[in-house]
Amino acid sequence: MNKKMVAYTLGRLLQIEAILLIVPLVVSLLYREPMRYSASFLVIAVLTGSIGYMFTKKIPRVKTFYAKEGFVIVSLSWLLLSFFGSLPFVLNGDIPSLIDAFFETASGFTTTGASILTDVETLAHSSLFWRSFTHLIGGMGVLVFALAVLPQMESETVHIMKAEVPGPTFGKIVSRISHSARILYYMYLIFTAVVIVLLIIAGMPIFDSFIHAFGAAGTGGFGMKNGSIAPYNNAMIELILGIGMLVFGTNFNLYFLIFTRHFKDAFKSEELRWYLGFITGAIILITTQLTLSSETYHNGLEALRHSFFSVISIMTTTGFSTDNFNNWPLFSQMILIFLMFVGGMAGSTGGGMKVSRIVILIKTAFSELKRNAYPNRIVSLHFENKPVEGHMIKAIANYLIVYVGIFVLLLLLISFQLDDFTSAFSAVAATFNNIGPGLGLVGPDSSYAFFNSFNKLILSLAMIMGRLEIFPILILFSPSIWRKRA
């Protein structure tokens, strides 16, 4: 383990966070907030930057690191960034409890959107901005941002990209990793700017537009009103955010193909077809049931409006809401729970297991049925017009086993406090899959404030594990990883 290089890289990341903390400081000055707000961001920025400087003061002689260092860097960076990012909330008094502040900040960076706040409208503008700004930072990944702006060796940074970019596989857009990271961030920021402008045109206030665009871009879901998007009661705003969430839940490699005029390659994506198919099917089923069985909606168009927004919000693991789906029929709720586990496409800002994994698992199941029915028949499995190799199927199956095991463990830990299975199950599903709102006591109109400190820490870890897809955190706590390399 090249501990010096790990510490050096973490120091650089803390310096980046220190610079980013200046942005909410400027917001607090623009809105002429009490001195404690600007002071909190300034003090923590200086503290974080100073610690980062101490780690980077001496450049390591041996700069080479491998996969295990990459996993450790990714894991520790998300823990450290969440910790230092939570300190301004504690210092300015908006979230006095450090555990609560850590939960909120981890939820922001992991783009989960789960909150311990019962009245978000009491927060200062700077706190609201920082809270949602963490979505923008964490959506594409702060380490991807670091690779875009910091000079690194290509042979090393690929290990970081593999550990942080969500999905079963990682593919470079161009030959150099740093160039790939820059291209990703250029597209990411351009799309975010477009959503901001469209929201302003639709009638949303400028500050609100920034907050909700950050949430849509990072597929996070933090808002600034207690009723999420519902208080705006604006169909155009809902449409813009719905399409925005859909866009950010899509593999960004496809956008690069479109920008380079490889339209055929982009639109023939099998994962994209499944992604849109899941969403379309869920909207049709939920709209039909809400129209036929719910007394809440007066017509099919109103049911379509809320099912469209809710399905996309849950599928992309964003967590915005226009309606309390806690009150929906059980069949519709079950569809939403299924979508929680599916999540967005690989290479998107969405969470969940990812569409590609789900599709390959479905195809593997059907292949096994065919093999059992026709033992002498050679059955091959294809995805994206390419044969899926045995090691990929094994890797996905292993991921599923670990995923289920960790999920059950988290559920058991949460069940010590909660007797309500629906609330406990959906709380784990909503945090582990980086969604935010669940069902029961953690529904769209509720918060995670009632959990005790132990469970808040457990769910915070669940959010980080879900964002990093489990293995980087497991590797971090493996004793063998810290042994010296021979």
C-alpha cells in the first residue's frame, strides 16, 4: 500500500473542497446573512485547505499506485469530504448535531437526497446552496472532477475512475483519462446550465432554479420547500425537471457519441431501450391504476402528470416529488420499489443497481431456462450486440450476492429501532440505492429525523456504499489491504 501517495491525493481533494466552500460563502455575502454563516464557511474552508496542504506539502517519491490504492482513495475521499462538508452546518447552527450534519452532507455528496430536516425552509440561503451544491459535485463524482483538473499519470487514474464511475464496466471516452474526465464535466455542466435557464423561463425564481437544477443534475433531490416540487404547482417546471432527470439518468457516453455525430451508435444502445422501456411501462401501469382506482385524481391527465414525474424521479434515483405516493395503491407502490433497485444507466449520475446489470441478470435467467430445457443446445448471451463473457456474468452475479447480503445486514440493523417492515425496508432501499424518499415513515412528506444516532450513521454508510457500489468500502475495511507491498 503506497500510503504516502494515498495521503497526498486525499490532500489535493481536500484542497479542492476548500475552494468549493468559497461558493456558499459568496452566497451568504450576497444575501447579507448573519455573520455566523459566512464565518462558518470561511473557517471550514481554511481548516480543510490547511489540512489538505499538510498532506501535500511533501510530494511522494514513489507516485505509482494500483487498484487497491485507487479503491482506498475513493472510499476515504467520500468519507472525508462528507465530514468536512458537514462542519459548516454545525458551526452556523442550522444543523447543530454533527451526526445529523454528516448524514445530510453524505446524502448530498452521494446524491441520495434523504434528509433529517423537518423544516427545510428555515435554512439560510447559503446552507440551502451548499446542501444542493454537494449534489452537483457528487453527481459526476468529485474524483472525476479532480482527474479533470489535476495532472496525474494515466496508468494510475484509471484505477480511480474504475472505482468511482458507477456501472458494471468502465470505458474511456478518449485515450487519455484526464481528457475523458474533462469531456464528462463539460457535458455535465452544460446540461445543468440548460436546466437552470429553462426553469427560469418557466417561472421559477433564479435561486430556486439553481437549487433544483443541481438536484436534477446530480439526481439527488434536495429542494428548498417542505413539499419538494409540489408547492410550485407548475406543470412546465415539472416537465423540465422530469426531462432533466431523464437526461442525467442516461449514460453520458451516449451524449459523447451524439456530439461526435455517431448517431447510429448512440441510438442503437440496448441499455437505453431497456431504460426507456422500464420508464414507459411503469408510467402506463401506474397511470392506469391511478385513473381507475384512485379518488384523488379527477382525470387521466392529472394521474399521468404525477406518475410521469414520480416514475422518472424514482427510476433515476433523484427523489423529487409532486405527490405523496405513500397514498397510492399497493400495486403502484410495488412498481416504484422495483424501480428503486433498477436505477439509472451505467455511466450516469443515477444510483441503483443499474439497468445494464438488471438486463444481463434477466438474460442470464432466460439462458439458464433454455439450457435446462435443451441440454444439447449452445446458448449464447448477448448485450449491446456483443457476447457477454463468462467473467462478466460471474462478476455481476457476485455483485448481486454481495448486494443482497449487505442489504439484509442493513435491514437487520435498522430493524432494532423500527417495527414497521415497510418503513425499514424502504429506508434501506432508498439510502442504499441513493434515492432519498421511501415509503411509510420515510415517505415523500417525511424525513429521517426520527432515527437514532446509530441508525443515522448506518444509513450514512449505506448511502456511501451505494454510491461507490459497495466494493471500495469493503476493501477499505479489509485488514490485508493495509499491509505493505512486497
